Amino acid sequence: MATLLAIETSADACSLALLRQGELLEKHEILPKSHTQHILPMVDALLAEGGLRLSALDGIAFGRGPGSFTGLRVCAAVVQGLALASELPCIPVSSLQALAQTAKSRWSLADGEVITSCVDARMDEIYWCQYRVVNGIAQAFQTEQLSAPEAMLPGEQAQYVVGSGLSYGDRLSGVSGVQDAELLARGGAVAELGAVALKDGNAVSVEQAIPSYLRDDVAWR
């Protein structure tokens, strides 16, 4: 079983996790617009709690986005610095998939359940994607989308819909089932997905540890 540090800052939460021997240690704090000040002290505290040095890790998993541009850049910069210093591989994880995996864990969802992640992208748009739980992992069965709320057309009826994109309410079509607009992706979900990605050979070099914005018009927030 891989030993991983995981970092997720695509939204208001600064969420970190340490996966070791199949067990998770997690620190999750709501820190809007202040990730920069808190992320490294949280990394140090988490490693100290786990009794590990960076050099003992097998890699660093991180939420690559989509999400807040500033949050994604902060996360990528920290991951690049830590990985470079300790010569560790990086494992990019979709933040939308991490949100779906967080929902899977929150409600202990069984295989076959369908989850829609939808996140407010500002500019009157949303990021969204659909996932099906397979062997305990939320796996995408479509590509990630950036669209107007009205253009969210799920391929299947989801039993669970999560994320800040639900704030668009009636402008979203075909939304039913259990809904949670406040749920945020957690570092523990990034760690779980990162372990699968590492096993499948999907780690990248430091230079390739970059955010995924889904939007060409990138601006600081």
C-alpha cells in the first residue's frame, strides 16, 4: 500500500491527508482566500502527526482542478516545491472526481450509484461531470465539462448531486435525488484516488504537476 501526502485546495477548504498502510490522517479546514498562509504549516503538522518525513513518501497527490484558479495555483506550486525537494512523483487527481469520491465516502455509497459533481465556475458557468461507483471508486463515465447551468445535461439520472453549482437552482436541468451544495472535496478522497492512479502508473514529473482549468480565459481570483 502506497504512502501518500494529498493536498486539495480547489475551493474554500484547505484539505490535506496522509495515507499510510491503508489508514488516513486528515486535516480539513475552511480557509477561504488564505490557503497560502496555512498550507505549509498544515503539511508539517500532518507529517509530524504521522511520524513521517517527506522522503518516506511514495508520492504527493493533489487536486488538479477544475476550481478556484488561485487555489489551484497555490496547490500546484506547493506540490512542485515539496516534490522537487524530495525527488517524489506527483499524482494529479481531478477535483471533481475527488468531490464525487467524498460523496461516496460520506454516504457509504454502493457500487453502481451515480454521482454528479457540479461546481460554480463563476462567470455564470459551472464545472460538472458524472461518476459511477465501481469497486469503491467514483469513476467518470464522461469528460469534464464547463458550461452554462442550463446546459448541464446528465447522461444518466444521478442519485446524488453535490457541489456549489447547485446554487444555480432551477437553472439546472434534470437534477433530483440527494443534493448537497455545501460538500467540498476532501484530501482523504484525493489520497484514495491518488493511490489508485499511482498503482496504474499515472504519476507525473514535477514539471507536469500543473492545474487543469477547463477555461482558456485564466485570471487570478
